[in-house]
Amino acid sequence: MTKRSKRGQTCHNFSVMKRAVGLEANGWKVKADIPGYKRPAVMNHARPDIVAKKGKRVKIIEVETPETRFRDRPQHRKLREYARNHRKTEFNVRTCDM
């Protein structure tokens, strides 16, 4: 994970919270790397922002700011590889609006 500006970190945390709440509202069990949630486990040497489970399906979500979108590609690669190697697991990168 790279450093973000204070404004970028606020945008990131708000977006993670919004997505986590939305997933929970749709019946997903959510772990998120923000206060108030259990922290997701490290997957392939990278910790995602959100891991949501519903039945056998798993969603791994990484939220980026416009300033970190391209700098965190190595982490995205690790998480994408993890998802590829696990059935019914998908990985997505989302960018928050600043």
C-alpha cells in the first residue's frame, strides 16, 4: 500500500465503508480494513480492503484513489492471482471519487 494524502485517505475510507455497508445490506458477510470491521486476512502477501462472502462466493475488493490507482498495481496483481487460484472468487479494483 502506498501513502495517500489526507484527503485521499478520507475518500478511500469513506468508499470502503460505503461498499462494505452495501454488501452487508445484500446479505454478504464482510471483513474490511477500516475501523469497526474485522480485518481481512492477508492473501498472497497482500491485505485487501474488503473481503465479502456469501455462500461459496467470495468478493475481494481493493479501493484506490486516483493518486494510488496505478502505484498499487503489484498488490492488485497478487490479489488477482489469489482470486484466479480459488473457485468462485472474484477480484475488483474500484476508484473513489475525490
